[in-house]
Amino acid sequence: MMTLVGMGTATALIGFLPTYQQIGIFAPLLLVVLRFLQGFVVGGEWGGAMLFVVECAPFKHRGVLSSIPQTGGFSGQLLATGIFALVSLLPKEELMSWGWRIPFWASAPSLYVSVCICGCA
């Protein structure tokens, strides 16, 4: 839950960052802090997930089941690429001013749904 909330919150906050014109050098600094937070929060999760799956999976299904956590990052990259491809259909001026924020804003409802599902389980 900590990984889910930390990663989702940092991602959503990137979409709400003020611009360089609004707060100067603090805009890119805040972006770096949020990206660092994303990496820090998720850093140990992959190893832990792999260890958990490999130790708990039945021996004969260990290979197949341990491949599932391996696909998570790549699946996320494919999804992000697809969303950005849709967003990039906006006119260039709109994309550069506010359109790039849409994928980050979209992570907020996704985070809410994920927390509700995982919190209820």
C-alpha cells in the first residue's frame, strides 16, 4: 500500500507542478524531488515481489508465476506510451501548455480505484 500510494501521489503531483515562469528554479527542483520519490518508493518493491512470488509459488509453476512481476514495468511503459500518443494529438501549443499534464492527472483516479480495491481486500 505504501508503494501504491507513494508512487501514485508523486505521479499525480507532477501534473500539478507550477511552471518555471511561476516559481522559477523551484519548478524543476520539485520535479526532480518527485521523480526521486517515485524511484525511492518503488525501488525495493520489485525485488520483494519477485522474492515473494518465487518463494510462495508451487515448484512446477514458479517460472510462469515469477514472470508476472517482470512484465509490470514494461506493461506500464506501454500504457504510458499509448496515453501520451493520444495526448500528442492535441495541437502543439495546447500540448506544451497543459496537455502534457493529462497523463499525470489521470493517475489520480487510477490511484483512488487501486487503493479502494487493495484496501478492501
